[in-house]
Amino acid sequence: MSLLRLTFRCAAFVTVLLALATLPLRAESGPVVVELFTSQGCSSCPPADAYLRELVAQDDVIALSYNVGYWDYLGWKDTLASPAHAERQRAYARTLGLSGVYTPQIVVNGVAEGVGSKRDEIGAAIEAASALPVGISFTDKGEALTLDVEAGEAPEKPATLWLIRYAKEARVEIGRGENRGRTIAYAHAVRELTPVGMWTGERMTMTLPKSDLLTRGFEGCVALLQAGDGGAILGAARTGSN
């Protein structure tokens, strides 16, 4: 499903091809960040949701699912949607030069995107993804988690450090709309998206209370270092349930 249907789908395909042409082969180490924008009210989304559940199991992939609410008018209010998710997707659309947003959309490392159910195209983008330039790690200290961002080349503008908390799985029975009667399992369903700092190239370390960060319904947490507003992912780390 697309806001301008085929026009946006073609634009998405072209964006992936351009990205693949300019990205070097991915290094064997380091994660690839895969962000799916999906909707309970979109009949085209369940195959992409299923694909993300498979990607979650890959050790070298950090996979996140963001539900958006702009299809709610079709008859079903998305129970996992947040305005912050839709705004994040719009930021990607602006940075990647798209005419608008659509579902299902997958963004890879903030620099390539495509239709989330097109496994071959998304898989190729994942394989072609460059290693992230800035190292990030979580260290378990018992009662606390230490988040460390390594020093690196200073960006043109300060990069944002995001903490993204997710539910390991959210199962939703959909009662109306295009997916009426279906129960869909959303893997790594994002529940909270918070900017916690700005990075200018110097090493950053912060201590986080483990019991508050990882709780029921928030079984996992991802740290993303991101350039600009909807720019490239510079570094990423995950802690908690996969």
C-alpha cells in the first residue's frame, strides 16, 4: 500500500539500486540496522512483518518494527502506533529524497530503503551495507548497564544518540479494517524512542539503571547513533532479549 501507490514503490526501488551501487561490501563484523515501518491497517504489511521476524534471529542484524497510524482512517486504530514513529519515517523520506511515506517500508542503516516484503531487494541491501563507523557497546554491571560510544571522526553536525526500547513480541488480534480477523505477531515492536545525548566525536559513556530500562513489555533496548534528522546510522548496539 502506498500514499501515491506505484509512484512511491518505483521510487523506493530506485533508491535501493542507487544505494547498492555506491555502498562497499559489508564487513563481516558489526551490526546492520533494519527498521520496518508497518501498520495493522495495511493489508500489504503481514509479509513484511513475517520477514522481520526472520531477520530478528540473525546475530548480525538489529531489527526494529515501528507501527504507524496514518492508515487508522481505514477502520482500525493501530494499537502499537506512535506519532514519533511516523515522524521518524517522514525524516527518512526527506533525507532519502522520497515524495512521501508508505507501508511496508524497510530502511537499512539509514541510507537505503525499499518495500519491506521484497526479500531479495532488502536482503541485497543488507549484504551491501557498510560497517558502521563508530563503535557502541552495552556492558552489564549487574544493577546497571554502561553504554559506551567510542571516539571517532567529528561529524559536520552533532549526531543524536537514541535509546529505543522494544517489546520482544506483541501479538495483536485485529478486529476491523483490511486485516480483520487476523492475529499478527510483531517482533521487536518499538514502544519508546528517546534521544539521550549528542555526539561530537569524543568518547561518551553513560550509566543506565538496568531494572528501569529492561522491564515487562520492554524486554530489549537498542542504542543508535544517527547523523542529522533521519540520516545515516553511525553506530548501534543492542541489549536484552533478541
